[in-house]
Amino acid sequence: MIQEIAWQEPNDCFAALAHEPYLAFLDSAATGDARSRFSYICLDPFKILRPQQDDALDLLARELAQHAPTPGPLPFTGGAVGFFSYDLGLGLEPVPSRHDNPSNLPDIFIGFYDTLIGFDHTAHRAWLIMASRPGQDTATQATNLLARLNHAPKPAPLPKLHWQADMDQTEYQTHVQRILAYIRAGDIYQANFTLRHVAPRPANLNPAALYLALRQTSPAPFAAYLDCGEGLALLSASPERFISLSPNGDIETRPIKGTRPRHTNSVQDAALAAELAQSPKDRAENLMIVDLLRHDIGRVAQTGSIRVPELFQVESFASVHHLVSCITGKLRPELGPVDLLRVTLPGGSVTGAPKIRAMQIIDELEPCRRGPYCGAIAWIGFDGAMDSSIIIRTLIVTPTHVLMQSGGGIVADSQPDAEYDEMRLKASPMLGLGNG
């Protein structure tokens, strides 16, 4: 069943339905942004995939192959939604890790959904998509679901979050110096180094309320909320597309490398954006990742199809300007979205170059597993289409803690104090949540 419904703001619908188990909200939250056309609230998955074994991607591909697509008015009308951790990517390369997994976070979590509400922000139209299941009255279920959209609870107050960093400023800058030494020695050209903040999870924390506060502070084109069950939720305000794939095999990735703060004065704000656009350091950092991703995608793309239609474009978000490039290609016809993920995870913008050596150095210097952070959130349709984001600007809510991580790319002319300031700039909107 595909039924057009009255338009409501997606965040209001989310607030009304957030208590539903395993809800996934793919939230194009950046108002007026061309990258923010479609949003989806996915409900009542008919299957959950949470494997820890090595064949997780094989299991995903087999399950996707069992279902026929549902034609509809939106790019996504049903399929897989979930996350792939950074550490899953380590195993794909493979890169051994010295870190254990004390929080027991899964390397992959996928729900398979055939019930969703889809929103077209440009057309201001919305649809309920609901598959018939044996023994269920689809029409009654649809009526009950739509009735709940008008009964959003009052927003829950946010408890205070007491953040503790894994490193102080001196330690962070010392590790940046070690990366610079690796660069001078010829091991790498760039490594993405990050710092984690941890807060005990307050007993009265409502992850959905925390997400709504995050999207208000940092509206982003690839925002998402994933309830992964067992007390785990991902609250993401990601500005970065990872990989998109059309049903016809068209590939696009848009890596971010290069950051400047926004300014309340429009003249100074424009000057900061112009400075970023012309920065030799940031352009070099960005170009290295463009080359890396051209190589990764080239492993599964048709020969001669790789293009770079946009290089060093400034894109502006709520608190920062970013330098973004675009790489495109055409997937080989015998391959699908899981094959594309297998050769690109983790994303090059959050590793460095050369990729494997950068990942080894990250594992050596960062004091813990990244887990979902720097992995990818994705939807994969039963028609073979896919879109995904890099898991940055994200809060990871576990049964006992709230985790947040941020960092940046280190290159030969990086300054340790400036890299620390950039890390804090990216983290500041999240560190301020619940503390007002």
C-alpha cells in the first residue's frame, strides 16, 4: 500500500513515533539545502541483522536479494537501514586492532523495513508506505499509525551530561606531532586523528529528545536517528555524504576535508569561506582523499567511468564551512551496493592516505575503538539503490554512556594547536547539549 498523506514536518512526526522500537529516522534536517530533499521514518522492521561474524556483508546481500522492489514516488520505498562501524572496515582491509570492545557495540546493525513514512521537502508531500503481511489488517494498522502522528508528547527536558575527554590538549597535540613524524618519515601523507568524549548516561535520558536538540543546534543534510535496540541509539548530525548509488549504477561520493568556523557577521563569514576555498593546506588535504576515493571506487567501477565533477567546493553548515569535492563513477553491472561498500569502508575522509598505513597509525595512537563513529549510516533499497553518510557529528548512546568523537586530517603543514582548535570547533555543538 502506498498512500499519500497530509504534510506534517518530519521532526513532528518523529516526536510522535519516537517510542516505537527500532525506529529509524533518516532526516534531511538542513532547511533550504538542495542536499536535503527527502526524509524517511522507518518503522516495525520485519527482520533485524546484528551479526558479529565475518560474513555480515554476505548475509546482508543475501537478504536484500530475496525481496522485490516496490515502485513508488520516493527514491527509497523499503529495504535495509542501519549502520556499519569503522571497525567493520578494519576487518575488510584487513587491519588488526589492539583495542577490545568493552561496550560490546555491534560492528553492523541493519533493520529491514517495509513500513515507512516518506517526505519530499521540495514538493511538500508525504506518503505512507506499508507492505501487507500475512495475518495483519494493513488498512487498520495504517489508520492507527496515522492517528498517532497528531499526539506528540511534550518534549522531555535534557539532563546534564558530564563529559570527560580521553586526552587533554597536551596529549592530543603530542599525538599530532607523532603523526607529523610519520609523514616526514614517508609512511603516510595524511591521517585522520580524533579524540573521544564520554559522559555517563543519566537515568532519565531520552535519546529522542536529545536528538531533537541536536538537530535544532546542528541541522544537517544527512542527519539520522537509529534505535538499535538493547539501549543503543545513534544520533547523527552528519554533513557528509559517503556513497550514493542509483538503481542504474551511478556512484557518487562527496568527501569533506577542510573546515572554518561560521561568523555572525556576514562579511567576516564570507571572508572565512573564501579563505578556506583558497587554502593550500586544506586543498592539498582534500585532494589526497579525492585520489584515495577514486582508487577505492575504481575497484568496482566500469573502466574509464571515474570523474571529479566538483573539486574544492565550499559548503556551509550551521556552525562551520567545509571544503567538499565530488567523485562519480558507474558500477560494473554484475555488482551491487554491498560490493561497493566492501571496497570503500571505512570512508577515506576518516582514515587518511595511504589508507591501510593511516589506519594502522590511527589504531596505534587513538586510545580506544571507534565503533560506529567514522563508519557509515545507510539505506539500501530492494531495487539496489543506496545512500549513506559518514558517521561524524554523532552522539552514540549506549546503555551506560554517551559517546562523542571528533577530529581532523593531519598533513605535513598541520599545526598541533590549530588541529586541537578544529577538533573542539567540531565538537562544541554536541558538548553543549544538556548543559544549558
